[in-house]
Amino acid sequence: MKIPRKSGQPLGIAVLGSTGSVGRQTLDVIDAHPEHFRVISLAAKSGSEAFLRQVARYKPVIASVADLDAARLVKTESVHVGFEGLIAASIHSEVDIVVVATSGHDAIKPTMAAIEHGKIIALANKETLVCAGELIMPLAARNGAEIRPVDSEHSAIWQAMGTTPKRQVSRIVVTASGGPFRETPMENLQRVSVSDALAHPTWSMGGKITIDSATLMNKGLEVIEAHWLFGLPYEMIEVVVHPESIIHSLVEFIDGSQIAQLGLPDMRLPIQYALGYPERLPSSGRRLSLPQVGSLRFEPPDEVRFPSLRLAREAGIAGSTYPTVLSAADDVAVSAFLNHEVRFLDIPRVVQRVVEHHRPTGQLSLEAILVADEWARGAALDAIRELRARS
């Protein structure tokens, strides 16, 4: 089956978060396959030199930045600002696929707008489903919009499940590298530095997601995402630590067979699969050699060492605005750690305190998510101030 195109033209791509790691690698994929894809919209938080170079190179129909000062730096015919800019970049008539690679909760509104306009969503932003999965998935179903996962773990599950009916799945297993502190003695975790935590053993990522990987919060958020993406209850979603990061996740079926997706750690592969689906496009990247890898290890996650995984699962099961509060509190706590304001082990302590003090009110809505997010950030700052006062 060939990739569907409008009048034989390459598919139009909007890249939200084009200067981040996933955004840059998305542009690498587009560069490698110009006959299949073309850039329509680019969006970034600031008018950085990197973004200005992207605009000059790809000449997008729409460029979007966070504020007016940044907009003045962008040299293109159509420049948009703020939330409205993200929405304009997502719903333009020439856009077929929206790559949601922005960080944080700012992606929720433009993702919903794109879904309402029937766009295909290639989703790399975690908060969209973590916080608003209860709203996003029914909206996508009503509008017949596809949500294609970009995270390597969810892409692996998507590929392994194929067209098998959900009723024939017994469980899915999300793999985790275990981060840099998988074998670090507990007493040494008290002295973990920022540079230690940023030294991920297998993946090259941004600061926030790298710290989340070190605490395993990242894997907890992926469990919540998997619940919404694949419509499976939490008791059917497991996490296994796999330090080599070769098996990106697997699916077990009711007959006991398991299908896994393997590959070298390279985000361009799941990005390319999401853009090109159902066709597999050629890649010039390195090929996996199992003899060179030699052996693969697996172990259960240590939720005493990494309580963030437990906190995320509990928040997902609780539902409502608990996942939003979890995510927002973690965002604040990780930022404080990166700024040397709290210790590594304080990150889950801050998150747990904020989640325990949260009380949802009313039915879940976008407004309720935004209110919970603001409350959680304030509560996290209060918790950090108390920790610092006691230290």
C-alpha cells in the first residue's frame, strides 16, 4: 500500500516543537524523503538562531513562536504567536500530519484543534494523553482522526499489535533502560549530581526527559499514555527494565506468544514509521546486529528505588486531574533539581506530597486541567521551599 497523497503531492507536515530533539529528527526524516513529505508549518517557543535557520531553509507557509518579540525576528510571510499560533500551524489546509513534539501542557489545545480538523496526529508530547487522554481519545474517535505514537515504546507496541483485535491481547510490556542509577547503591543516590543524572546510558534527549528517565517517571507517564493509546486497563500494562534498549516494547497475546519490536536506539525510526504508515520507508541508519549485542538483560523495576513509577501508575488509576497534578509537580521538581535547588531524591518526594494534597473538583474538562496544573505548580513550589528550609 502506498502513502496517500493529495493529487500526488508529498504529505504536508506541521512540526510543533521543531527545535527540540524530536522536532530536529523529524526534519531529518523529511530531508531523507522529500518525495513523500514537505514542511508546511514550523513552531517553536522562541525565535532562536536554530529556529530562524529552520525557517530560512524550509520556508514554511506558517511559522509560529511564543511571543511578539520572537515573531519580529522571523522572516517569513505568515508568522503567528502563542496558542493561536500553534493552532494555526496545526490546522492549515495543506497540513496532513501534525507532529506534536512540544514539551508540556501547551500541546493539548492545538492537538485537539488538529483532531477536530481531521488531521493525523504523530504524537511525541507526553502531557497530551497523560493529562487529557480522557478528552482526546473520544474526540479522535468522533472525528475519525488517527493518533500515531512517536515514542519508541508506544511505536513498538503499535507495530507489534498490528491488526490483531484488542480482545486477543493479554498484556503489553513497556521496556525501560533503567537510567544511569539502576545499580547505584541507595545511599549514593543522596549525592547524585545534575551531570550524573543527565548521563543517560543509551538515549540522547533533552534535560527534562533525561531526568524523568533517571527517576523512571518517564516510564510511569508512558504507562498512562499506553492505557489511552491502546485502550487497555492498567493491570494489563507492565514495565520491565531492559538496559540495552534493543527491545523497545512487546505484546503478549492470549495464546501466550509474544511479539517484540527491536532496533538500535534511534528516534528517527519511530518518527519515520508514524509519518509513513502504512508504508515502511528505507532508512540509511545503522542496522541492528544481535551477535554484536551479544546478550539482552531483563529485570523487574525497583519501585523502592524509583517511587515515581508507582506514583504515576496510582495517578493514572485515580484518573480525573491526578495525572495532570503528577505531571505538573514533576515538571517543577525536575526544574528545581536542574537548578541545584533540591536533591535528586527530593523529586519524587515533592511529587508525592503534591498529589496527596490534591482534591479534584467536578467533571474533567480542559479548564479543569489548566486549573489543576496551576495549583500543582504552586503547591510544588511550596513543597520545595519547605524542603530547602529544613535542609
